[in-house]
Amino acid sequence: MEKPPLSFFVMSFIMLFVVTSFILVVFDLHRFAFVFELTMLLIFIFIVALGMFAVYHNKKWGWTILGLALMLVMFNTFFVYFLAREFDTAHLTIIVFSAIGIILALFNLRETFQRSETTEQYEKVKDYHPFIDKMEPQAAEPEEHMKKTFTPGKYVASKKANKFHSPKCDWAKRIGKENQLWFDSREEAEAQGLEADACV
């Protein structure tokens, strides 16, 4: 797994300020507004946790979730202002850090899309071979024009020994080229006074 990007740590710092300020704003409210905003706070914390988990694992949809969550918090802060008619440092902190977080999320999304476009272009170019594409298949040669491969014989013996072997035999493989005697048949080898090895 790759290391999380520096922007992950910056976003963690931003979220710390936004969540702390959101808690301060929620606990200044009363009755129904308090219950509603407390629910919103819990939903926001869940969405942020999901988004940060995705960003940590280099998933581009994590930045989308974080950006949307921060927009939601900004609109919610304006909603709380209209409910309570009060705008203090906590409200300002939420708006400022949410705006910074949204810009950071958009920057990372743009960078991710550019990286994926570059990767797609590389994949297309990687599979393109101009010379191979222009080659025409050659007609197959008829079998009578093909060269026959040379086979020296079916049995081999050494000039220095009195046994003949099958070419696949371990003893046959040890015979030096200068000492090899080849025979097309068993009878031919026996006619030379050689006897068959166990491998034959």
C-alpha cells in the first residue's frame, strides 16, 4: 500500500477544526434545534470518517465525499445562523476551514483525474506498434520446399567403447562429438560388433 498523500494530513487537520467548531455550535443551541443539529453532527462525523478512510487508501471517491460533506456543513452553518441569529468565532472557523477543505478536495480530484487520463493515454500508446500494424502476413511455404532437418541416426556409440545407446540415454549424452558413431538401425550397430546397452 502506498503512503497517504500529504493532503490527507492537511485534510485531517482541517477536519479537526471543523468538527470541533461544529460541536461548539451545536451545544449552543436549545430544544429541537439542538436535537436536529446533534443528529447532523453525528451524520457528518460518519461521512468524514468514511471519506478519510477512502482517502487514506488512495480512493478518489473519498475526496468527493469529503468535499460534499464540507459543503453540507457550510450550508448547515448558515442555517444555524438563521435559526439562532448568532454568528461567533465557531461559525467563522467552520466556514473558513470548510472552504479551505473544499478547495483541497477539488485540487486532489483534479490531480486524480489528470493522473488517470495520463495513465489511459499511456495504456493506449503502450499497445500501439506501428510497424507490426503495417506488416502483412506471409504466405505459407508448401511442405515440399521446406528443409528437412538432419538426423544423424537412431543409435549412437563411442569409438572407444563396445556398446551402442539410444540418443536420449545418459551415456549417449556423455560421448564427445568427435567420438560419436551413428547407426540407422540396431542391426547395423550389431554388424559393427557392438552390443546394445540397457537403454535400447
